[in-house]
Amino acid sequence: MQISRLAAHNRDTEKTSEKGSLTESDHTAMDKFLGTVLDAYKTDQVDRANAVSQLAQVIAAIDIRNIG
């Protein structure tokens, strides 16, 4: 599933920004990921719980400044 691959990619390529802020590239990747999760939910490819879990993982990573 595409969402799982994106989440795994984000986990495997974690890095912390020196300033703790998202770059333009980070924002672009985040937007793409969020859109993918929302589209998958909209088309019933994932259920609500899975979509929430995927989104929460990204938010938590950003919160602790693990970005990549």
C-alpha cells in the first residue's frame, strides 16, 4: 500500500533539522503525504483508524523534529 511505503520511507530517512524548522522540500513532501492519506481514505483504500494513525505519525515526527 502506498501510504505504508511513504510512512516507512519517512521513518527510515529520519533526520533532524539544525534549526528545527521545516524546509520547503519538507513542506512539499508533507503535503504530498497528507494528500495521499486523505485520498486513500476518501476512496476507501484505508479505514478512518488507519488514516488517523498515519497522520498522527507524521504530526508526532514533526513535533519531535524528526523530519526527512
